[in-house]
Amino acid sequence: MTSTTTTPESATAAVALSGVTKVYGRGTNAVLALDGVSLDVRPGEFVCLVGASGCGKSTLLNLVAGLDRAQGGTITVADDAHPGLMFQEPALFPWLTVEANVEVPLKLRGLPRAARRERVAELLRTVHLSDFGRKRPHELSGGMRQRVALARTLALDTPVLLMDEPFGALDAMTRDILHDELERIWTERQLTVLFVTHNVREAARLADRIILLSSRPGRIIWSTEVNVSRPRRIDSPEVSAIASEVTDRLRTEVGRHGK
Amino acid sequence: MANDTLTDAARADAEISGLDALEIAGREKEVSRGARLWASTWPKLAAFAIAIGLWQVVVWSGWKPPYSLPGPVTVAEELARQVGGRQLWDGLATTLQRAALGYIFSVAVGLLVGLAVARSKVLRAAIGSMITALQTMPSIAWFPLAILLFELSEKAIFFVVVLGAAPSIANGVISGVDYVPPLLVRAGRNLGARGLNLYRYVIAPAALPAIVAGLKQGWAFSWRSLMAGELLVVGISQTSLGAQLTYSRELSDAPWLLATMIVILVVGLVVDAAFGAADRTIRRRWGVLDQAGQ
């Protein structure tokens, strides 16, 4: 496989991808999902990856999370941190209460009981779910479940958060509120976020930098800094302007796959 | 300015709790315990009454003479007499002890084999389909071999009970592990669960509903095998329920025979109800049970 080794621009990147290549399948059925993707995410930066179907967005996050292995290139996470990953579905453990779900990563790290209880209470406060600790996931709404998943991921105490269309299945009102929440938590905890979405407005609302991926194979084709002051509103003219620019680029890219 | 952000935070808080309240409103349907119990009990009582009624009608029709098919009243009197005596309880104790011993051993074997097959590709290829084949083998077909191997002994019964129950339990474990949602496994791995911890925190609990289904089926098979065994392997000093069935037939004591059958049926129902309760608890916790409809 091609493994172009370009040295990362800065040694201080929170996440550094260099010439990352991923192929699924073998022989004539092989699909090139990612083709030489290089990207440096600064510490504390909020990066949104935008692309149409088949651009390998989710693949990229799986690789950074260490759930999958690339065929070429290198992926470095600063201080060997273990990134937390959130999915489009909450992926909560249905047999556990909300509290116990958030507690799982703490248990796995071997924290003593008292410390765990304190941390769980603090995390549930952070996502405004203090009153729901004893509930089970199925008793909550979709937005609430996704907040539990966020609290559970934050319990990893990781500086790097990977989010795979985490709000894709929610209604617009809930999504708006969760954008505010995520922005607040990201600022408070000084997280580095790599956020995958196909929702261009969402990207413009949240990102410091938007990166556009092409489809089949996934390559970085364009990127832009979003210089809009925070806190932002999804319906503000500045956000809308960025969103329409990204949309135009995306449509051009999608058009390439037609006749 | 500071005041401003404070009210912002308060407003965000109010918005979120308002949205939460709206979204989960009406999800909690409270049905009183008594009403729920009655709703699940009356159909059973009605079915029971109809069955007894049909039985009585058949007896009245004179299809068979009363000495081979006695009516419900005669059998009830015999049952009451048996319940008052020692013989029934001794037999029940013997049978239940065998059942417990055989079942516990089957659970151990079934869980171990099931887990091993679920984990190992080689083992699955080697014995995966054999487990299902064993499961379809009628347990009574094992008895001639069991008697050759162990003669007319407790061991022969034990052997057949384990062969009857263990494959179902193993299959429950295998399908349970197979159907663990991959998303939960990925989530578990990302949260730091590796190796044994992945089994402890994710795979085992996720597979539990299927494992309990396997345990339930395993019980049904072991109970059937045990009854078959006790009918065949009689005369080993103890008067089990199965032996009492055989004796009552030899003595043409139809009321005793039917009373014993009712006892066997009741044991089966009680254990089944226990498994049913466990199953419902799990499904309620897992959120796959509609609270209103049982």
C-alpha cells in the first residue's frame, strides 16, 4: 500500500493523521475507503469532517479510536491518550441504569467506589440528568440517551472526543439544544473534538474548522476555518453563509459521481 | 455581563428540563399490581376450569369404564389422600433431588461448552452442528445405551438427563453471544473493556436473555428425560414419581396414576413460572417488554 510519510506540520497536534489509507475487501472487490488522508488537529480545536455517503468519515474515526487498523500511514494521538468515541446511536447498555452506564469506564479504570459515585454525580450534572440516574435507557428520550452517552464518554477523562454523527437521529429542537450543550462542555473541559456529520449547518454551527472529504476514495478536498464568534446560533447569517458555501462545494463533489 | 451569563445558563437549564419533561411524559403507564396479577391469572383459571369440565364430560359420556378413566372428583380425592401421606412426598423428594443434581451439572457443562464454542472458530466448526443434532435426539433413545453402560442405576438416569439438557443450554449461550449487537461491543471496547472484562461488562449481560431462554429449554428437556428415565429404571430401591406411575399402572390404580401425573404437571408448571418470571424481569430491565401488555 502507498504510505506517504510526510512529517506532521507540528509536533503539538492533539491528533495527527499522516497519509492514512484504508482498504476494505480484497482483489477486485477491494474498496479504497480512505486514500492518503493527512490532518493535524490542534489541541482544543473543534474539527468537523463533512462529506457525502461513502467518504469514509466513520472509518476515519474508527481508525483514530483504535477500533480498526489502517493499511498505510500513521495516526498519532498526543500523549498516547485514548480517545472517546460517540456513535449516532447512544449504544448504552440497556441492562444498566443511567448511573451504572456512566460508571462503566470508571470501574474499568479501577476507581474506588466513593470516587466513582462522586464522578458519576458530577458528570450527570454536566449533562443535566441528575434526576434521571436511576432510570434505565429505554425510559429516556433519544436526546437524553445521547446525553447519557456523552457523560459516559466524558467519564473516560480523555482530552480527545470523536463523534460520529451523534445528533443525526434527533429532532431539530433537541439537536439545537445539544449543540449549545456540546459547545459549553467542549469549552469548559478544553476538549479536542473530531466531529463527523453530513449536516452542513451543524458543521458550521459547531466547528473551528470544516474539512470536506470526497467520496470513494475518501480524500480531503477542501477545508475552511470558521471565524464566527461563539456562542453561535445555527440560524445566524454568519453560520448560514458558511453553510451555503460548504453546501456548494459538497454538491459539486457529489455531482462528480453522476454521469 | 456576569449576570447575563448566569441568566443564560438558567434559561438553558429550564429549556433542557422542559424538553426532557415533554419528551418522557406519558411513557410511564402505572398499572396496579393487583390488576396486573388478575389480568394474567384469570385466563389460566378459565382454561383450567374448561379442561376439568371437558374431562368430566368425557367421563360422563361413558367412553371408558371408570376404573381406567376416573372422573376429576375421584382423582381429586386420591390426590388429597396422597398429599396427606408420606409416599408422595418421598417420591417427590427423590425425583426433585435427581432433577436438581442433573440440571445443575447440565448447566455447568452447557455454559462451559457453549462459551468455548462461541469463542473458538475451530470448536464451532467441529462440534457446533453436533450440539444441535444432540438436541434433536429424543432422550428416550439414549436409555438402552445408558442401561448398557451403567445398568439400572442412578447413573444411567443422570447420564440421560445431562445429555438431554446440556445441548439446549449450550445452544442458548452460543446464540446469545452471536447476537450481541456489534455496536455495544465497539462501545465497550472504546470504554476500555478488553478480554475478560469485555465478557464481564458487555457480552455476558447482553447475551443473558438468550442464555435464560436456553436454561428454560434445558430444564424442560431434563425434566422430560428424568421422567422417561424413572419410568424405565424402576426398582432401584427408591420410589420416585416415575416409579409411582409405573406401580400405579401395574396395580391398575387409575386415580393414583392420574394424581401422580397431576403432581408431575404441577412441578413442571411451577418451574416454568419461575423461569417465566426471570425472563420477564430481564426483558423489563432491558426495555424490550411493553409494561402494559405482558
